[in-house]
Amino acid sequence: MYIHVGEDVMIRSSEIIAILEKDTVHSSDEIKHFLEENKKAIVHLSNGNFKSMIVTNPHVYLSPIASGTLKKRLLQPESDVEIDD
């Protein structure tokens, strides 16, 4: 299953390591250090103000979508729409 994380970006839900809210990112020295060490992996999906951080391998997405919304998207049952081959 894929999840929309902002802009036109879709990522596989199985690739998500963590989804963190903005307050957690700003208040944790460990996360700030992690971001500093992984500058090249950061993908900005917002115009400066992000609401959540999605960690995958190999990217870190700064998303304009709230972590609660992303969680709801992850927990939604897959669509029962069938696609004919």
C-alpha cells in the first residue's frame, strides 16, 4: 500500500520507519543531530513549515501533513476495488 505524504509524493507504507510530529522534532537534541547527519537525505515537501517528519530508508520527508492524519491513512483498510489485468 502507498501513502500520500505531501505534494505529489507517495511512498510505500512498508518503507516507513517512523512518523514524528513537529513538536517532537524541535524538542529532541537526538533528532536534531540525526537531521544534521542526514542533510542530503532530507526531502522538503512544505514551504518551510512542516507538520511531521517521515523517516524511511533512504529519505527523511518533512511533510505539511499532520502526523495524526498520516497515521489514519496508514490504518485505513485497503480498498476493495479490484483491478482487471
